[in-house]
Amino acid sequence: MILYRGELHDDSELSGLLGRLESDCLAALAGEPLTPELVIAACDSLARDIAGGQFDHLLRPFLEAFSIPQSQLDAALGLFTRESLTRKLRLELGEDPESEDLPHPGFAPIRRRRYPLGVLLHIAAGNVDGLPAYSVVEGLLAGNINLLKLPSMDHGASLLLLHELGERQPRLKDFIYVFDVPSTDLASLSALAEVADGIVVWGGDEAVTAARRLAAPNTKLITWGHKLSFAYATSAATDGDLSALARHMCLTRQLLCSSCQGIFLDTEDMGAVEALGERFFTILQAENRRHPPADINLRARAALHLRTEELEAHASGRRILRGGGVSVTVAPDSRLELSWLGGNCWVKPLPREKLLAALKGQKGYLQTAGLLCAPEEREELTALLARAGLVRITEAGEMSRTLPGEAHDGDYPLRAYSRIVEMA
Amino acid sequence: MTNSNKLFRWRDPYDTGGTQALFAAAMEENARFQAENCPDYGRILREQGGSAPGDPAALPPIPTLYFKRHALFSLPERRLLIKATSSGTSGAMSRMAFDAGSLLRGLCMVWRMTRYHHLLSPVPCHYLILGYEPHRGNDTAFSKTGYGFTFFAPALSRTYALVWRDGDYQLDLEGLRRRLLRCARGPFPIRTIGFPAYTWLLLSQMEKEGIRLQMPRGSKITMGGGWKQFEGQKVEKAELYRLAESVLGIAEADCVEFFGAVEHPILYTTCPYHHFHVPVYSRVVIRDVDTLEPVPNGTPGLVNLMTPMVRSVPILSVMTDDIGILHDADTCGCGIHSPWLEILGRVGARGLVTCAAGAAEFLKGGEGR
């Protein structure tokens, strides 16, 4: 299904619509600009109606089919409210450049104004339903025309949400275009990329690499790539901290950018690492019993790798603690690596003096560090982790929190989607 | 005669009940040989506290992943006659090699199995191989087994889907179609050999073009290699049998599927109800995905395959990348008295969504880190 200027079209009309896309975009650019207020009002009214149950007939079966908890829906809706979006605008864009001119001695002061980038192509990922729509809303807030390439695993939520926005505020219609083009249809994707001033890509290395190829040198590329997160613990980490961390791992099954893959312990002493591994293993086992089991394929895949690691342990020096559907691998190296997911993590030594060097190789992949330490060392370690490249340093159980107004992987999207124009 | 040789000459290839003790003894014999001749296997066996005589399931199951990372041989290189690599769906390949004794046992097995399933025939036939034309430098097991299968009945011709031209493999569907059209008018039966997905591709293409043929009596469609690489277009088996009947006039009972792996070179062959019964040469243990302990029949889990066939490599007990179920014999109804193995699919959770760096690739089957 295609959404084009507020109207739904069949996928078979793709080539016809692509043919007129550029002229339609130019017409919208020439027309009246979009104000954030229009976007905020439409989003707020939609979020209220969804919360009020107006879309339950569509939403309930969908939530059940993909076992999405109500809390997740509420959190998602929270991002679309007037309050959230207004705060987001304020935090991300800061003071209006029009409020202060740039002095130019001997000339009239230079006026400054924020403009949208123009046309944004969003290449969305399927990891969170509705996220593609949120990406478009961000583009709209900055005033852009938005072309959205739906992810292959999309279940229709984004199309529905964006169509509804247009129904609530018809002026938005000219700024929203949604295409269900497969990633393999390079001709159509190139046609979309050609119209765009900026390409926003969500996804793993593969998706980012593909987008780099798609973007002409004069097209701005904004990448929201996949990330890795971990916990950093000192000897002061409490059982309470470790329980909260275990709960976070079981809830996210370690599948998110912000999910903890393993624990680095601030020590060189392998004995201490072993002790923490054993301690955390007991806690993780207990916590896992409170959650529905992870996907069988995920568990099977982990089991094969763990078994292989066991056979290799004599040479690798790793020790695998396994049972109760979870595992903890005690490893002597200090490399940040992906875990076997689904409740299988690692524990490794990483003394704070070596932290910067150890994480250097993972540049661009670093996201959240859950910090488990004594209150008096928190300040120092937070600063150290920030210098190492982490962009969120949180409490143990808070690694995957989502708050309106939070930066995205260390960046403010609305800034990336707009430009400052200076005018004499 | 060694216990292994006795097992591979057993008259009834599905008499798993009558060969329990012999199988266990042959496994014990093989484990001892591997431990003495392959230091790495010896270590693995020691680490888990030695073998348990009479209980092959207690031998350490080694994941195929381990063979992809480590080359293990238990015989000197000069004794290794055939080298093969797995087709390596996800990049890494296992390196395997087979000695004369192992191959001889394999040959006995192939003879017993193909005779049992009426695949051996003195009537010459035309082979259509939906795979690679053999070529020096292509060591993947499929090109070898594919070629091997063309000896079950005398070959009048061999036509390949992937032909070696100008230093590269090229898909030649047109050549296959021409051959089929010609064979339909001739007296000799045909046999197709290939991945089910390729077979389906060819047949559905021909059906779209409105081709309806009646192949000579005795023609068969034989398939092996599973459905890997084609997860996206997984075809219902029933649809494939329908196509065989409608496009080539080959009855469902003449569609035979094989299953095997370089790491477990046992020829599993489907019964008339398209089930893979466990032959005497092999035993299957389905293991719990968390504890790796054996689970009762009817429960899905990781597939652990055992055979004492091979001496040159310690593949006596391997754990495949598949999730499967072992069903009791009587749930089939074909009359074979051994349980049957159902492969549900490769592990790897394609349906799961993730944004952890490298996780998607890992779940797809890569090593991920």
C-alpha cells in the first residue's frame, strides 16, 4: 500500500507516482511552510484518540498478535502528546535563532532563521512498530517533506498513523509520502533518493552501507545505526543493582540497542570476575524464572554456541555457567562483544585505567552503559564512560528507558533535519 | 569383523530395535578409536568424564559449528581418499575427509537403502541434476553426492542446471527444459536430483508456461539438501507433489527426498508417506535447547545425530543447526518399525526484531561477533 498526499494507492501504481513525485514535492516546497504547531496539534489529537480507545478495533488484535504489552503502547503514545513534542522542540532546537541577530559592523545585522532541510527520505527499520511513523513526525516537526520507505517487517501501524495525521490536519498531506518498496528494488529506491535532500536511515551495518551507496555525494546522510550497550560495575555493585540489571536483560531479551550484553568489572583480578560471574548467574537464573521463556530458536542458537565455547574453553580460558535457560560466560579478555542474546551474557575484567583504550575499537557502536557502583565513584566513572564514547549512562535497571526529549544516540534529530539560513 | 562393519551390512536397514546393542558396541569402538587417534577428541571425551559403555547418547555431542572452526582428523592424510566441505549456508564450512573403510561402509549403506526404496534399477535413465556440474575446484558435498546419485541406475545422459562455462557457473534452465521435452517422447525414464527449492522453481516455471508432459514409467523426482537458502519461499511439500504430477506426470509416490550432511553422511530416505525413518546406521537424540538433555519423542529440540560409520573424523555424535522432532514409528503408518525424524528448520530467529549491533546478522546464521 502507498500513501501519497493523503490518499491510499495500490502498490501497482508505484511507477506512476514516482514519476510525478519530484514535481509534487517542488509544489509543496513552493507552498506555505509547515509550522510545528500544526504537527503537534495533529499528533496530540491522534494520541488522545488512540488512548481513548477509538482505534481499539484495529489496535487490540494487533497488540495481542505480537504480544505487545499495554505499557509499551502507553510509552509510545506518550511520545506523541503535545507536552512531549513541545518539550522535544525546545530541548532539541534550543533558542529560536530569530531571537538574536548576528552583528555585522558597518552593515545591518544579519537575521538568522531555521529552515527545513527540504525533502527527507526515511529508510525505516522494523524493530519497533510505529517507529517509522515517529521518524516521519520528527521530519515534519522540522518542517520537511517526508518520503518513508517502510521496513519489510512492517505490520501496517505506520501507514495507519500517518494516514490519520493527514485526516486530522489536511495541510500535512502534501508533506507525507509512504512507499512499501522492498530493499531489493534499487531502481525505485534510487528514484526516491534522487528527490531527497537528506536520507535518514535506521538499521544495522548492512542497511547503513546500502544507504551510503544510495546517497549521492550532495545528499546529506543521517544514520541511526545499531548500537551495543553494557554494564560497568565496581566491587561496590549491590545485589539490588544486579537484580535490576537481570530484570532488564530478561525483559528486553538483550535484543535492543540499549540492552546490556555483558558486565565489565573494574578490576584486573580474574578471581573477582569469576566471583561476580557466579553471583550474577544465581541472580539471573532466579529472575529468568519470572519471565516467559525466550524464543526457542534464540535459545537453541545460544545453546549451540555455548556448547561450542565449552569445547573451546581449554584454549580460550572462558568459563561457561549455564542453566535455567540463562548463562553467564566468564571471559578473561576485555572486548565489548555481542552476547548470545536471550538471557546469555558475559562478565569480563576492565579496569578503569584501560577503559578508553578497550572501547576505542567500538567507535560508533557505543550507546548505553548501566553503571553499578558506589555513590561516591559515580561522578568520576560517568565522566570516564562519556569520554569513552557512551551517550547514555544510566542506573542498572534503566538501560532501556524511553523518555520524550531524550537525544537519539547522542544526537538531536530535529537539528540534523534542519539548517540555519542567514539573511542580510 | 568390526562391530561397525557388521552394522553396515545388516540385512534390514530399519531394524533399529534389533541392532541396539550392536550400534552401542560400534559407537564404543569408534569412540575409543577417535580418542586414541584424535587428540582433540580425546580431550573432549576426558573433559566430560569418559564414555559410558552401552549408552551412545552419553558421548559428547559436538556442534557442527565446532567442525567449522576446527579441522579434526583421526587418520594420516595419505589415508584420506575423499575430501568434502559442507555447502556452508552461512559462510563457514566444515572440512571433512573420508578413508576407504568409512567409504566402504557408506557404500554398503547406500546399496541397502536404495535397494530397499526401489531406487536401484537396471533400466537406464536420463538424469537431470539441479545443481552444479562437477568441476575441479568445487569441493562442496552436493556436487559430489549429486554426481554419486547418478549411478543408482545406468545413466544415458546427465544434464546440469548449473553448468561450468568460461570459468564460471551459469544457470541453464533452458537446457533442462529442452531435455525434459525430449525425454517425454522417448522410452527411458528420467530422474531429477536436486534441492527441493530448485525442483519447485523449475516445475512451477514450466507450469506457468502451460507445459504438461507425461514422463515414461519409472521416472522419479529425487530431492536432497533440504530447504536452506530458500526459507523465504518455503514451499509446502504437497504443492511440489502436485506440480510433479501435473507438469511431468510423475506420481507422488515417485517423489523421494534424501537427507544427510557432511557431518553425518547417512542416507536418510523418505518412506511412502514422506517421512525420514532412522536407519540402523544412525540414531537420533533430540536435546532440550536449554539443558541439552535428551527429551522424549514428540518434543522439539536440537537434533543430535550419531553414527559409527566414519573413522577419519570424529563425527560419531554431532549436533546439527536444526530444530527437529523424533516421532514414534507407529505415528507414520508406512510399516517401517523405526522412529522418524522431522526437521522443523534451522535455528536462527528470523522473526525476531533487534537493533543490537550485529545481532540481526548473528540470528540469520552468521557468527555475529
